[in-house]
Amino acid sequence: MPSPPLCIDTGLRRCFGKQELHQRVLQMFLDEQKSVCTSIDAALAEESVQAAISLAHALVSRAGLIGAEALSRTASELEEALRNDRRSEWPALLQALTQQHASVLAEIPRHL
């Protein structure tokens, strides 16, 4: 059985056990990261690899903070592939990232 897209216990722990803070962080993720995959894709289409790296890097920590561990790992893998110019890996990683991201976005409202 696959792990859930969002581990509430992990996110809550990273918010020092403060439920209100955790909910604010989840809402911020929902508001600020909803189009990050589209933005990464657009940056790559414009050959702005550095912008895509920055977006992926930010997603690593933001996803980790809310307890979206798989999303954070995939964002990290994409960031590494971008930094090392492993272009053949980009499409599959971006596709996986987009799917995981959609699952996380769908899960967050259940916890607000």
C-alpha cells in the first residue's frame, strides 16, 4: 500500500506541535505552491534552468515542512537532475512531481 501524500504527524512535529501554526503552513503551501509544477515546466520551456532549479529547491523544503515527504524527495531528485544537466531525466521527474503535487494539494483541504 503506498504511503499517504501527506504525513500530518510529521508536519505537526515540524511546527512544534502547534496545530494553528500547522494549519497556517498548510494554507500557505496551498496558496503559494499551487502552480509550482506549471512554473517549473514553463521555466524549462523557456530554457531558464536556473529558475527551475530555484523553484524545485524551494519546493523541497516547503513540501518537507508540511510532511509531504515523497513530494520533497522527488523535488530534490529533479533539482539534482537539473543542476547536473541530466536532461533525459527531466520529463519523468517532472511528471512524477506533478502527480505527487496534485495528490498533496487534494489532501491538504481535509486537514484545514
